[in-house]
Amino acid sequence: MRTLKRLFQSFGRPRQSRLHPFDRAHGTDTGGLIPADRLRTPHPSSAHITAYYPMSPSRFQGAIDLWLRSPPTHPIEQHTFVDLGCGKGRALLLASELPFRQALGVELHPRLVAIARRNLCRWQAAHRDRCPTGVLQADAADLRLPPGPCLLYLFHPFAEPVTRRLINHLRSQQPASLDIIYFNPEAAALWLNQPEIRLLWSEVLPMSPEDAAADPVANPDDLCHGYRWTRPPNEPAEVQPRSIPQHSH
Ligand SMILES: C[S@@+](CC[C@H](N)C(=O)[O-])C[C@H]1O[C@@H](n2cnc3c(N)ncnc32)[C@H](O)[C@@H]1O
């Protein structure tokens, strides 16, 4: 798996990607690679941002298909979709086309929040949204779970310290029905070490030829994990790290 850090090293200076077909088709601004050092703010969690980089639509659809086949514990119509680290909102816009109960994007960086909101206005003006959708400026680790079943989506947004805070905060809310899609799961060991977490899948998601041609950064080997937060067991938490499976079928 190629980390974003290694990517910047291999690319030297981050480069502007070509206009993605998604943005050409919808008049949105979701493209580009913004390195972590350009996303620092006075907020302490900003020190752990990985980068801004948007999800390929074909891979997003692949992750949703895996989730639907998992299968979810409740119908999609009862789930709130939450993109933790929604950036400019590409994955959020794609989620809003699905019949979720609602779709929320959470983003720390104010400039990205403003762009995501502009993109969402354009999307809604074109009537592409099928569910109530919004963008929240907040630290993902402080997420207050919405009522009802929830699907969290993370495209490797932050490093371990924020992931750890997020997991602890989720635990304090005793989620009743929580699934997690984690793309490029570099902090997977933390999730998999939680007694409540069950691995649903570990897959490499293919990209459409159109996405592959437009995406100078994504690696064909990038993994996607699916997790289900299960009821807390009676036993105390296991502390030994488990090995991370590469594939499940
Ligand atoms: C790799 S981008 C993912 C973009 C989007 N989710 C998508 O799939 O198209 C990660 C995003 O997470 C945001 N982020 C990082 N740490 C965050 C935090 N603690 N709270 C909210 N957003 C955060 C970054 O600013 C960046 O926009």
C-alpha cells in the first residue's frame, strides 16, 4: 500500500491533477491533492491530517456494494451516512444519491468546508440528492453519533492519535448499530484491536478505466476494510495487536 506521505516523496512537489470527469460532468470542484502541511490550522487535530485527496467514484460505489452485500443489519433507508473528513465532498455527494436516511460530511479545515458546501449547493440545484445532506465543520473525533443505524466512511483522513480518540468517543456512546467503511486503512491495527470490532471484508477495489486515467495518485493495491461495531463483550479488552488480513473472500 502506498501511503500519502510516500506519495508526496515519490512525486516531489504535489502536482495538480487533471480535471476529473466527475467535476467536468457536474461543474463541481472536488479534485486535487492538498498535502498535510497546507492544511494545518490552530486546531490540535490538524497536526494529524494525512492530506486532502478525493475518492474515485468507481471505488466508492465498490465499497458501498460490499457494504450492501455484508449485509447491513438494517435497510439503507434507516442509515445515516457520515463521511469523517469529507474534504471537498466528493464521496458525500455520491452518498447523497443513495437512499440513506441522511448524509453528513464532517470536515476540520474551514476552506474545504466552504468548498464542500458550494459543491453541495450545486449538486442540490441539479436535484442529484436523494436524501437530506449537510456539511459540518468539526473534529471527526468529536462526532456525536446520530440516532439510528449509522455508516461511517473514512478515506484515511487522519493518523493514529485522532483515530484513537475517535474510537474511545464512539465507545462512550455505546453504538447500537454502527458499520464502518475504511479505505486505505493505515490505522487498521487500532480498529482491529478493539473487542467490539468485527472485520466484514478486506478487499482491493478495482477502479473504472475512466477513474484510473484521471487519477494520478491512487494505487491499484489500495485496500478497503469494512467493520461492524458489535455489542461490547463481557471480557476485558484484548491488548495484543492482531495481524491485518490482506484479503477476505
Ligand atoms: C483523504 S481526504 C478524504 C476526502 C473525502 N472523504 C473523499 O473520500 O473524497 C481526508 C480529509 O479528512 C480531513 N480531516 C483530517 N482530519 C480531520 C479531523 N480530525 N476532523 C475532520 N476532518 C479531518 C482532511 O482535512 C481531508 O479533507
